[in-house]
Amino acid sequence: MASMLQKRIAMRRKIQVQKLREGFLVKVNCEKGEDRLVRILEAFDEMGLNVQQARVSSNKRFEMEAIVVAQDQALDVKEVTEALLGALKRKLEMRHYTQEASKIL
């Protein structure tokens, strides 16, 4: 069974953030799941990132490539990456909680 650190490292490989002249290029590639796009867009909103262009596919996996521009120019690649990891992690934790609650009921 993979440790939490191993899972987090595996998840990191699926999120790429590059600094552009203005903003960031964000690439996310992960398993399909409900609300992935919503969680990511909420994270962008919380950081003050405006989506300038985006491409999203969810045929076999969830894939997103977006160009986002920060209202606060102080954001860096690490902060954006961590926020996206957190957004995806919250969904996983909520799914686990829901499964555990349904077992009790």
C-alpha cells in the first residue's frame, strides 16, 4: 500500500505549472472524477487567477490545459501547484468520508 507521500508525489507528476511572461500555463492530467473541473476553477478563483484560455477533456482521464493570469503578481509556481494539489486532495478526502459514512449508515 502506497504511503501518503508516495500518493502525493504521484499526484504531483500529473500537475504541471509553468510561469509565463504574464500568468501561468497549467496542465492537469489525472483520473476522471466528478467535480474535478469545479474544484480547480474554485482554486483559481481563491488565488485570484483569471482563466484566459482553457482546453478540457474527460474521455478516459481528466485532462486540462489552461492559461491563467494572476491579479496578484506575487504568486509563484509552487503556490499555484500546492493550491491545485489541495483542491484535488479535498475531493479525495470528501469521497473517503462519504464512503465511510455510508458504511456506518
